[in-house]
Amino acid sequence: DTEVTQTPKHLVMGMTNKKSLKCEQHMGHRAMYWYKQKAKKPPELMFVYSYEKLSINESVPSRFSPECPNSSLLNLHLHALQPEDSALYLCASAEVDSKNIQYFGAGTRLSVL
Amino acid sequence: GQQVMQIPQYQHVQEGEDFTTYCNSSTTLSNIQWYKQRPGGHPVFLIQLVKSGEVKKQKRLTFQFGEAKKNSSLHITATQTTDVGTYFCAGLSGGSYIPTFGRGTSLIVHP
């Protein structure tokens, strides 16, 4: 199983809403990532969890709150987002080794109204 | 910090023509990866190059890693409409396990 599953596929939310994005993998990978991707741009790293601990936060605003409940699950909690936060949010997982091949989920396409 | 430059940003070709995208890193890389993202899709891993001067082939795709391990290229021979998408290189250097993505090259194939 080389699949990373993300839900929901699409999300529309108002600026006062609270929502969560979910990501799951069963490849035994111990590194999990959140990326943000705008149209015509490369994935932009937001957070990295390694062995269920937050190891990298790329100066992401606090309205984005990551959570790693266990080695298979990764959540991204959203609160008080801005319209400019509208983007494709990608989850990825990888083995913690020198190769670090990223396995991406299909993403959640988020629109903030 | 490490930067990975990728050119061109866009490439239009007629079906059957060849295509090449190039990546250059500001630092020596331990390895480089290539990903393909179809329109409306997500990045999918294609290949990883590790050794200086390495060349790998996947059917019509040829990947090269430079001798100095600072540049790489992806060449597609006789493009097909199924090759449409954005091709990203991603480099890793030092002991980092975080790849740095190039900006991508969007390939448009005209039938």
C-alpha cells in the first residue's frame, strides 16, 4: 500500500469557521509533512513531523495548527483563515532516511470566503 | 539557504518533439528527485539520482545528475499528450531530510 489518503477533497469555509484536514498513511513512514501549493507554484513546506514530534515549523501563522495523534495520522486544524489561504493543501509521508522520497496525498482544495 | 533553480517555466511542444527541463542547485546535493504533477493532480515521485554523473532511463524519459552533483536534467523523447503536466526537481543536501523543490516546468503538448 503506497497510498496517502487525505480528506476532505474539497473544503469551502468562511473566515470565522473552524475546520480540520486529515491525512492517513499505512506505509510505516515516520516522517509526515504538510505543504501548501498555490496555482502554478511548487509545494511550499509548512510543517514536518518526525517520529510523531513536530520537528519543523516554517514560520506558519498560528491560524494553522498541526497535530500528529499517531504514526499513521496527521491533522491540520484551521481557524480564522484569510482568503489568501485558499490553496491546495498536500500531505506527504516519507521514511526517515537519506532518500526521503515524498509520497503525496491527493490534497485538499481549500477555498476561504 | 539552499536554492534550486529550474528552467524553463513553461514549454510548449508539438506531439512527437523532444522536451528537456534543467535544474541547478546553489549547493552540492546528496541526491535529487523528480516528480510529475498532472493538471488537477498531486506530485508523484518519478525517480531519484544519487551518484555523480548518474544517468537513468524510464522508457522515453532520461534523467541525468551532473558530475558536480549540482545540476540535473530530465529529457523526454518523442512527447505524447500523456506527458502533459508539471515536472518538479527536488534536491536534498547535507544531512537534511527536507527536499527543496524547484519551481517546476509545465509541459504542454499540442496534438
